[in-house]
Amino acid sequence: MSGRIVAEEELWAAVGEPTRRRLLDRLLTEGEATATRLAAGLPVTRQAVTKHLLVLDRVGLVESRRRGREVRYAVRPDRLDLATRSMRRVAADWDRRLQAIKQIAEQAHRSAITETEERR
Amino acid sequence: MQDRIEKEILIEAPLEVVWRVVTQPAHIECWFSDSAEFDLRPGAEGTLTWGDKATTSPTTVRLKIEEVDELRYFAFRWDYLEHEQAVETNSLLVEFSLTPEGPNTRLRLVESGFAALERPDADKERYIEHHTQGWAAHIVRLTGCAVKERGRSPVR
């Protein structure tokens, strides 16, 4: 159970970084690309792109394939879906908390009105 | 994909009531953590604790109040380590904004800082645990919480 949670948290941290999100978006559009090609469309060096790709590779969000002297990267859609779901769960927690705040405040307000009317 | 969470909700209660529910530790213990300890002033540090103290080891999370603008805005950073100061790379910023809409209140929530977060692996498990807290226990407490608020005057 906790193993699964840790894995999701790592995914979540990996996609939390803006450059890595742009890399994922590019890979989703292009299907497969080398670090050099990806760096061409971004304001970062190829070395930086390679580092980000390694982070994504480590958590399994991308996979790499060697073709001759080139290494090509592609997104693993199943893992990306898991990362997105993990973020949605944090958002869902806030939905529940806000609903609770609403419930507490509205109940308190309603009973205050009732008490005021009873006193009249 | 996003790295911040934004939510809003319309509450049929005046600003003063919503402000108290959002900012007072006694109320936060109803909708967020099992216990909450802090002073409501910028720079103050406190704790949020989860878990039944009698049966399981509780998880304590630190928080630091960033800004308090009475009835309008409340912001805190949370979930950084014991030996650390709350900064962008080790904590998340939670912001509540309140706006009156006639007799009602619009409450807006932003949690941000996910992108800048850098965490050693050892902390990740602990971290995700209280970000995905089960909600069942909170529901049970809600009714009692409204009663707590009832003893006060809702409009000053």
C-alpha cells in the first residue's frame, strides 16, 4: 500500500517541474524525440534537457530507446495517467475540506438566526 | 497538467462566520487536522496533527502563518521539516481569500508550490500520507463543530 503511494508521489514530483511538463507536452505531440531535438524548442541547454529526461525516465514517465548513436525518448501514457490522477486526488481533498467549511459555517449561521428569532 | 490547485465555493453565511471557521484552530480541527495549534498572526509557527493520539503515532506537520488580513485573506506555509525554515522549496503555500456576495461569502482556495518542491526520498512517504488523508473521520466530527460555533455571536 505505502509502496504504491510513494511511487505516485515520485511521479507527482517529477511532473511538478515546469520544464519537465513542457518536455512531456512536446513528447506527447511528437511521439518520439531525441534530447537535441527537444532542446531546440526550449530555452534550456541539451544537457539540462537530458537531466530532466533522466528524472522522467527514473519514475517511468518516459522510456528511452537507442537507435544507432541516437537515444530517442517517448512518453509512457499509463504512467502519465497515474501522475495526473495523483494530483487530482490532492485537489479532491481540498474539495472535501471546502465542503466541510461550508457545512460548518452555514449550520452555525442558521442556528444563530433561529436563536435570534426565538428570542423575539 | 497543473502545479497549483485553485478552488472556490459560495457559502451561505456572513464573512465573519466563514473567517472564524477558516482561521481558528478549534474550527480547523473540524475540517482539516485532528488538532491545530498556532497563533493567528504573521510569522507565527504552529503545528497540525493527524492521528488518534491514544492508538497510533500521530503525524505532526508544521505550519507558518504568512499573512493575516482580517476577514479578507489568510495564508500559511505548511509541511516543512522540524529543523527547517519554511521556504518555497520545502513547503506548500495555502491561501484563503474571502469576498462578500450580498449576505453570503465566496471562499477561494489556492494551494501552490508543487513545482518548486524539493524533498529527500525519506520524507516522501510521510508527506503523501497526510496529503491524502481519509475523510471519513472528519465527517463524523462536523456536526459537533457547528455547535462549537453556535455559542458565539455570528455577527459582531
